Amino acid sequence: MPAYRPDSAPAPTRPDKPSVAVLPFQNMSGDPDQEYFVDGMVEDIITALSRFKSLFVVARNASFTYKGKTIDIQQVGRELGVRYLLEGSLRKAGGTLRVTAQLIDVETRTHLWADQFDGLLQDVFTFQDEVATRVVAGINPTVGRAEIGRAMRQPPKHFDAYDCYLRALSAAGEGTRASNQKALQFCARSMELDPNFAAPYGLAVTCYAMKKARLWADNVEGEADEVRRLVSHVARMAGGDALSLARAGWALAMVCDDFENGSALIDAALSYNPNLAIAWTNRGMLSVLLGDHAKAIEQLQRARQLSPMGSATDRSDAMMAMAHFFLGNNSEAIDLAYQVLRRDPCLPSALVLAAAGKALAGNIGEAHEVVAKLLQLAPTMRISNLTSFTRPRRAEDMKKAVDALRRAGMPE
């Protein structure tokens, strides 16, 4: 059976530095309810690996498109643009864990190493770090222990807080309004159990940013105040937690309209972890809204290289479409917007770009159809309140968007 590929995007170019993707581990617990734990542990291994500046590490959203699929090692390597694959399994039984992992050179199909780790559930963070260390040593033996030590992160003090965070992460990944609210509840419980664990704060603000982007916000001003409160915790405690910083920066800009401090947090995240796809996506999206469109395209292409497939590409491609729209590359903007809509027909930002692009191209009938669908998702959207839904900072960009949407039939 050929390897699964969710769309027809061209395979990415392999980077110069050693490149690795971590495939979803098998859940050997015999309990489907433990899937969230297995996936969460793999995500933490990816995060630990991505901190090594000597490596290129593909994002979870890309490697997890192969979850539950029959794969061919070499084809997956080509599709993800990597030289090495890490695969494995996890068995959780009571208070014990057994983790197996193997590192494979995709060109030769050679197993560079394979190992098994046994211990108590509370040792999960040690397992993650040990797997990451073994991968780095197997790929690039010249990486020193000092770099390995710098790359390791501070785990939460309470395992239950980590477990709640993993449950929140799993719920947030479902992408529905109900699951987003469920994720916020798990984040709140994780914060309660360990107030100094940064990850649930970062995930919670992402949930609020998702509510804003998906037009689910119930109390815009109240949620903005809550995001500011949570971001202050992230900024205080995150340290080198690049993922939490990147999430906080995007939420601060999108929910609170604080682009200056949001940009600073994302830049800090990239200084800690230049392999973090979500940080490049968020940086690129802010660059679009700030009017630096050519730079935004470069940043979003970098995110695309780190995450060549999966749900995260929808946001980056929609914002890349916006950058092309403002640069005057209307055909590229339309093509990208419709690529996103084939994967996610209800993404508001892609619908806005499709409508605006079609209107500028003179396809008024098609533009009206897109606006009608957009208004089904956001019945209150109007020209007069457009800044509540999208807010380019440059006046000329906003004028171009308003003029195009007015031609597309957006109500005043």
C-alpha cells in the first residue's frame, strides 16, 4: 500500500543540516483512551529534539498525518524532506511505562539504534529526554553534552498536571467549538495542580485565539483580559519554553491587539528554538498584518518546510494568500485560498481571501457565493466591523481589503 499523503503539494527540499521526523508511536496499552498520552509524549519528544539547533526537525502536524497508516519508510522520508525517522511504541500499565524507539536512516533503511526504556510513570520526562539525547547522538555525535543539557526543559512538578495538559492538547487538536472549550477546562485543572507549569497557560491562550479566529468568542473584552492575565504568567515562567512563548505572542496580538509585545514574545521563542514551525507561522502571520509582506512569505515558507502537511499548513497558507493579495499577486492569492478551502471549507480567513481575490479578478458571481458562505459562519460580519475579524495595520492594506469585499457583496 502506498504511503498516505493528504494533498498533492510537492515534496519539500531536504535541508542541509541533519533532518529528522518523529512518527506517531504505537499505543500498546490495549486501551484506546490512552491514545492522548502516547501522542502527547511523542509531541514532547519532537519539542525536545527541535531545541537542538544542529538539527532540522519536522513539526508534529506533518508527521502525524501518517497516524494509523501503512507507510513506506523511503517515501515518507521524501514526502517530509528528512534523512532520518524515529518510530516506536509505548505501553502504559498502572504506574509503569515501557517505551521502545528506533532511529532509521531512510535512504539505506538502516536502523542506527533501537532501545527500550522501562520505569515508573513519573519517569516519563526522563524517558523523553533520554530518547531525544539518543537520537541526537545517533545522528550527530559531535553534539556536545553541554548542548544536550541546554536543550532539556524543566518538567512540571506534578504528573497529574502534565496528564491534564496532554488531555487538553488532545481536545484542542479536535478543532471543534466544544472540544476547544473542553481543552480550556483541562488547562484550568492543570494550572490549578501546578501553577508554575507554563505549558497549559500557553495552550489556553491558543484556545482563546482559536475562538477569535473561528468566530466562537462569547465575550470579546472578557476573553482579552483573560489572555493578558495568562500571557503574563507565560512571560514570567516560560524561560526557554519556546512553544508557550510562541503561543502567547500570537494570542496577545490577535485577541488583545498588542502586536508589539506579541511580536517580541514570538521572536524570543525563535531565539530559543529556530526549528519551531508554529513560531515561524505566527511570526509570518504577524508580518502580514504589520504590512511586511515579502518577509512574511519567507517566514511562512520556512514554517511550511518544517511542517509540509497537516492542519497547521492551513493557517500559514491562508496568511500567505493574504500576503500575495496585498502584494498584488492576485492569482497566487486565489490559488492558495482555494487550496486551503479544499482542506478546510470553513476557515474564515481563507473565505475572506477567496472572496476578495475573486472580486478583484472580476468574478463577481463567484465572489458573492463565497461571501454568502462566510456570512453563514459569521452572520454579523459587515464592512463597518471588519476590523473585528481581520485587521491589517497599514491603511492601504485595509482599504484594499474593504474595497474588494464591498465588490464581493459584503453588507455595509
